[in-house]
Amino acid sequence: MSFLEECASYCPYCGEPISMLVDTSCEEQTYAEDCEVCCRPIIVNAWVDEDGSASVSLQREDD
């Protein structure tokens, strides 16, 4: 059984689509990840919904 689920969103700086793997064995997590296109640091807030699916919210580091 895999605890990784792919989530898609957009870079809050350059607007490019981003795909990331979220560890669904953790209920909630926050970490920084650089955009693969513009290399700016993005704050990733990831959580697992009640139905077990992963969701992400991305924000600029300077917000």
C-alpha cells in the first residue's frame, strides 16, 4: 500500500503548474519547496481530508 498521493496546483510566483507527492500517512504537514521553474521558495500546506484524499495549499514565502 502506497502512502503517497499526487496533488497538482500552481506556483504562487510564476503561475506554472506544479505536481507534488503528499505523504498521506501524516494528517497535516507544512514545509518549504522550491518551484522547479522559477526556483522561488513555496510554503506547502498539505493535509488529508476525512475521505483519505490529500490536498495542498501553496503560498509565497514572503506572504
